[in-house]
Amino acid sequence: MLEGARLLTGDRTLRKRAEGEGVVVSGVLFVFDELVKHAIISPQEAALRLSELAGMNVRLPMDDVRARFEQWGL
């Protein structure tokens, strides 16, 4: 196992298994957070793209999506 590695996945089974083995696991919202945090995209662009993604992916945790919109001041 790679020390300090992070697994990016939206797969629940894989997430649970990896977390059970002590792996840090994140999903797509983490990626959006990092893009905004490092000023790679603006909060407005992130919100637009996340809104588009939410329209295509009903599995996204909408409470967390709405929290991002609030956090980004939208």
C-alpha cells in the first residue's frame, strides 16, 4: 500500500473496503473542493459544473452539494 495515498471513488463497496484497511477515500466533491481551494476554477465555475453533474448523477449526496453552494457563496 502507498503511504499517504488517497483513493478517489464513488463506489460504495470499494470505499468501505478501502476505509476498512485504513485508506483515505474521497469522492468527486473532494475534487471540486480542491479545484476551488487552489484557485484552479472559481467557485462560480465549480457550482455550475457541480450543478450539471448533479443533474446527471442522482447518487450525489445533495445535502453535501447544497452545502458546497452555500460555502462558495452561491
